[in-house]
Amino acid sequence: MIRSELIQKIADDNPHLYQRDVERIVNTVFEEITGTMAQGNRVELRGFGAFSVKKRDARVGRNPRTGETVHVLEKHVPFFKTGKLLRDRLNGK
């Protein structure tokens, strides 16, 4: 599902809301999650999962095409851990 499909689904399920308002709500939720993670904090949605940021240390890597060694800088990457409710639902429990 992509963002526009999510917006359309929520708008269809809530006919009393205008689609532009639903779009604003969805965008605000995503912006808050992104902003919170950009500050290095964790976002937990009970029953769904938790978004967090993990730090990857600097390391020496290898260019697969040339075999030459390259220095990879330290970076922060997003990480998602599913909640128990979501895991159980995906596994048919």
C-alpha cells in the first residue's frame, strides 16, 4: 500500500471527513514520526511496532566492482521492530 492508497482508504471509511483533511492528517503523522526519529528518539505505536534509529560505526568496506578498499563513514539508519499484535496477526494467531 502506498501513501495515496492509505489516504483514499481512510477517506472512504470516514465519509464525514474531506479527503484533503485526511491527507493533512496522514502527512502530519508521517512528519512527526520522521521528525522524532531525526532527533534520535524512538516512536512506538502499540500493537503495531516501534521505529528507532540505530548507529552504524565507520568501517572499511570494499568496492565490489573494483575490489578497492573504501572508507565508509559512520551513519544512522532507521530500524523497525514489529509489535506482538502485528506479529501474531501475520502468523495467523
